[in-house]
Amino acid sequence: MKKYIIPIIACGLIISATSCKKFLDLKPLDSYTENTFYVDEKGLQGGLVSCYDALQTDSLYGNNLLTLGEIRGDNLTDNDPGSGAGVRNSIEVFSETSANNILSGAWQGHYKAIYRTNIVLDRAPGITMSDATKNQIIGQAKFIRALSYFNLTRLWGNVPLVLTVQKTDEARANTRATSAQVYQQIIADLTDAASKLPTTWADAQRGRATSYAASALLAKVYLYQKRYDLVASTLQPIVNAIYAGSVLSLVPQTTTFPSGLKTSKDIIFAVLYLNGGVKEAVNQDNRYRNNNNTNTITIPQAIFEAADNRRALVAPTGTGARPGKFNSPVSNSTEVSGDFPVIRCADVLLMYAEALNEVAYGNAEAFRALNAVRTNAAATPKTAATLTTQNDFRTAIYLERRLEFALEADRWFDIVRTNQLGTVFPGIPAFRSIYPVPQAEIDNVNNKTGWQNTGY
């Protein structure tokens, strides 16, 4: 019997070991993985939703971009410099270091959005579905990836350009692409997105990126590159649509803010937050007010005309109340709704006016676009008699952008883009126009040479 027992036991051990290995290799049956989720249209659509979701977080439009794009500028003052070990205040007073966790949060938040879009773009070609729907998904993913990279290069200059789904070892081998290379990819993504996306969505899908959004963001990218002829030609069809008023239109801020963001024709793209959503409520509430009265709005009221309907919406306050622009309806004591506008019709018109003026002063369409925004705000129109030179017009545009987009996380970027850093903040060195690369990101790569920005 022994000669039979030993082989049977051995065979049993082999079977047992093989079974154990298979058991240990099993993926959880009650949860999705990347390999089991992105296998059909439903999974791909769910993955796309996660891309939009990445924009909502505190790391991005829920909070940190307000610090990096607005508190860094001259519209707000931090009343609580010791909060969070001073990380927010250090950004305001130009003393931030590569250890600042707001910087690391924003860096990681953007790359999380990019990672999710890369998964969608990687899996979409292999999924059976209608070409029209597939193209719309691809277009939206490319829009979100482009927006993420636009923010990254505005914040840090040279950044890793990741266009595939990477494993850890691959990520550790990343290097920083030049800002020019990043912009080239952004332009490619937005050009393709604009060709694939519809001009509008049904109400049930409102908030998704449109071809207008892709083209408007593309024009903004050209504006940052000072390619003014391309800004004007890219924006002209959108400007015509705004003037027509059927799909897009300027809306006086007394009605656009504080309510109506979700349905306003002025909004070309916004990061949406659900009515009464608890998580979204926390994000929105943190923007300009918390229980410690963190921020005081310091934009001078004197730069507004007395009748300007935008003035009261950004009135200085140290009481802790939200500014009128974001004083959204409250569902209960803790829940609010507050979408965050990223691209508006007013932005399109002011970019159009700026570009036309840079090409040649005196263009009647430049005055028309500028005055459309001013008239919408009940401000006095400008004429060639009041703006007699190209520089006068340029100065008026820069001021108008500050008035129109106050508290919308664009002020700091405008200061840098228009070379006003030394004027608005005398004595601040030029290297502070971009932020230090988070040290945690440098620590994670193999070759650390050339990763930190000059001056930090």
C-alpha cells in the first residue's frame, strides 16, 4: 500500500498547491478592477464620469486652485496665516517651498485626472459601440486631459507629459517635458476634441464638455502663447454664436450669480457640484469662507464704476460670509450648491477683443466685444475717444478681466501671462511666476536632475 499512498499524497499536494495558487490569484468577485470595468460602453461611460469627478475634488476646483490662482493674486487676503502650519499663507506671501502640501495636492490631483483620462483613451478603441458615442467619449476625455495639462504647465512650467497608462516603474522613469511640448499636446487634444464633440448636450447631460468649450480653451492656450491671429480665428464662430444668443449668450451677473450657473447661457464649461450634495457642499463652502473667516476679499471697490452690477458680488468682507458671486442657495445648515465656472462667454469676448487689439489697434470688432461685456455689467462703453492707443485698449482689457473674473481662479495666471508681476508685486523675483515642484514628486523619480524649478 505504501507504494500507492506516497504518489497519491504527492499528487494531492500538487493539486492542493495549484488550487491554493489559483485561489490566491482570484480577483474580488464583488468589486471591479480596471480589467473588468472598462469592457463595454457602460464601463467606459462610468470611467468618463470619474474623469469629471477628478476635477471636483479639493485638490483642484474644490479648493486648491482657488489658493494657487486667486489667493496668490491681489484679490484676497488670508486672515488666518497660521492655519495648516501656514501652507496657504506662504503661497500668498511668496514664501512657499517644495514641501507645501497644497502644491503636492494640486499636482497629484491633476495627474489623477490625467491617469483616468488615459485609461478611457486607452480602452475606448477596443470597445464595441457606435462611432458617434465613442468619439464623444474620446473628445470629452481629451478635453479634460488638456485642461489638466493647461493648469499644470501654468502652475509649474515643465511637467511630465504622460499619455499612456503607466506602471510604477514606468512612472519613476518620467522626465519633465518642456512647456512648449506640453502646449503642443494640449493643442492636439483640444483640436481633436472640438471635432468630435457636439455644440450642446441634452439637459440630462448638461455639464459635459462641448465643441465650444474645446475651441474656447484652445483659443486660451493660443492666447498664452501670444498667437493672437489664431486666438481670433478660433474664437470667431463662438463669438458669432454668443451674439446670436440661441445657445450661448452673455447674462448679467445679477442673474448668473448667485443662481443659474447650471442653466446659464453664459457658462461654456463649469465643474459641476450637485444640489445639496454633502461632499460637493464642503468643497464649495471652502472656497472663500469657513468658520475661521479665512479670507477677506480685497479687490478695490474703486476700480468698479458705481453702477457696475459686478461690484456687490465681490464686495470686501471679513465677516466670513461667502461673496455674492458664490453665495449659492443653502439646502440646510451645511449643504450648498455651487458650480465653478471655468470658461464663460465673457471670457471668449474679452480674449477675442484682446487678440484683435494685439493684431491691430482700432478694430471695431474689438470694441464691440469689450463693450458687450461692459454693457452686460451696466458699465459705460469704451470708445476710440477714451481708449486712444493700442496700449490704452490693452490696459482696459486687463482691468476688465480682473473685474469680470474676480474670484474665479484666473487672476494670478493673468498677472503672469501679461507680465504684470513686477508691477502688481514689486520686488517679487521672476522665478516666483511658477511654483516649486513638490519634493515628494522629485523623491519618487529615478533621475532627479532638472526636476526642480530655478530659484527653489
